[in-house]
Amino acid sequence: MSESLHDTGQAENADVIRQYLLAAEGVKDKAGVPINYHCATVVASLSDLSSRAFQGKSAVIMPRRLDGDFDGLAVSMNRDIYQGNLRGELQSTWQRSVGIAPSWLGIEAVRRYATQTELFGQELSTILADMEFIESLGRTPLLKVYTYDYDDETVDRPHVDPYTPNYETGERYTDRFITVYNSKVTRHVSHEDVEPLASLDSTKTFRLKPGARVGTFHNGDIWRQACGDGGGVKPFIHWSATEYGDEPKLILTG
């Protein structure tokens, strides 16, 4: 891992944050969407990521740059899933009852995969470290390997997540941890740039206003976003950047 942010002194943290914000200015992803953090409070450590208040923003983010071939890992894992060599584990009866798809991998499935392949050791170590961090907070980390969210019609339109479930206990949280390791990262927009639409199930969806300022994060950035039951915090408005024909994508949630 290179240039990832670590716990340092307050002055050093502020300097690192300034460097990342300056580095993002004028930068766009492969689809031409600007990389920016205008919807997020930027922090420089995992401890701040887990504890920092949203401070009027809808997300808290720790920018970082990760070494490794995550595109190659995504292709490999996606192939093994469809060949039946890798399956997500249904970790409880409750999780089975809500129908978690086989492409959602729990931490034990990723650990086992890491012992069965001689490739992508650095990349899998990075993912497992992130999963262990999320697990240490009492959450259920899940790595999704996919090319298109054909099973969820809400993800390709601006929406807010209603809550984050713990798939072991059924407990609901008012925030969610996410990182996207490769491919196009989740799009986001401020509340001032959308108009509400009718909800689908428990998910509130939105329509972009003309001239809406759409942004995205950098591959590897890890963030915590407010959900719809956020106790007075405006939830993070986002949508998938995945389309038919995209290369396989790795996204971690918890």
C-alpha cells in the first residue's frame, strides 16, 4: 500500500489532507466525472473515519492510494464465482432468509480464497485488512464482486440507503462504510442538487436538477456515509457508476 493515510499528529494530518484535496482538483475519472470531496469531511486516519462527526456533510472519507492490480483480482474472483469455485457464505439463518447473493463474500470466504491462490497476495491482504477493521466495529463486512447490479433497480439512480444491517444479528446502523477498489466509483451529489422522487420499497430516490454538481471519489478511498435513519444528519445521495459491459468491480461495505 502506498500513500495511504496513517495516524499521525494533528498538524501532519492537516498537511496530508491538504495534499489530497489539492491533488484531486481538476482530476476526473475515466468517465469524465470530477473526483472531489465536497459532500464529505476529509480525515487522515481510520480512527477518525470511525468516530468523526459528519459536521454538516453526508460522509466522512479517508483518501488513499492503493498499490496493486485490483482490476486483475476482480476478473479472477468474478470468473471463479461463475465457475463455482468461489461462493459467498451465508453466515446465519437470518442472512439466508433475506437472500444475500453468492457474489457477496464474507470475511471467511475471502480468507479462504487468499489461501487457495498464489496470485494477488498484496491486494487480498489490503482487502482483508479493511474487512477486519470493519469487523472490529461490530459490523458485517461484505465484499461484492460484480459487473452490473441487475438485481437492484435502485442503485443506478440517485438514492439514499435506509440503514445498514448487521447480517449476523439483524441490528440496523445509521451509517455505512464503503470502499471501491477498482472500476468506476460511486457517484455522489449534494441535497441542493436533487429533487425527491417516489420511494422504492424503503429506499428514497432522487432526480438530478439541471447543472447538478456530480462528483466521485478515487479508487481505494474508504468512507463512512450517513443513511436515511441518520438521526438528523442528511443522508449521502449516491448511485452506482456501473453499466452493462463494465469490467468486474470490487466493492466492500459494512
